[in-house]
Amino acid sequence: MTSLRQSSVEFSLIIAAIIIGSSLSYPGSLASRLVVYVTALSIFTYLLWLTTIMYLYTQGTLPVNPERLESRNIWGGISEYKSCPLVIAI
């Protein structure tokens, strides 16, 4: 039951991302207000994320993985994540 619930949540998130992405990709030119506002929103959310991560590290809430500090491979953690098994047939 948990697996079914998790897959339905993942499916809902993917559909929401598709709808949001397609609606933000609609403007006809780069000078569109939508493009300018979305770019500003993207920069703001990145800075908010970066500030939050820095704060959590300084407060000790996010633990630092000692293996990552000794590792010289910067992309090592990326390969650990699994891609979403959802395939949409059109």
C-alpha cells in the first residue's frame, strides 16, 4: 500500500511539474514579462535555498558526511539517486 501511495504522489508531482513547466514555456519572446518575472523568481528561490542550506549547516542541523569531505570525486553522490520509473506513452 505504501508503494502505491508513493507512486501516486510521484505521479502527481510529475504532472504538476509538466503543467507548470509548459505554462511557463509559453511566452513568445525573451522580453515577455512572464520570462522576466520567472527568471527573477528562479534567482530568488535559489538564493533562498542557498541561504537556508548555509544556515542549517552552521546550526548543525544538517550533518556533514565525512566521507564526502575526503572524496576527490565531486559527482559521486549524483549516481546514487535513482531516476523515476514513470514512462508516459503518447
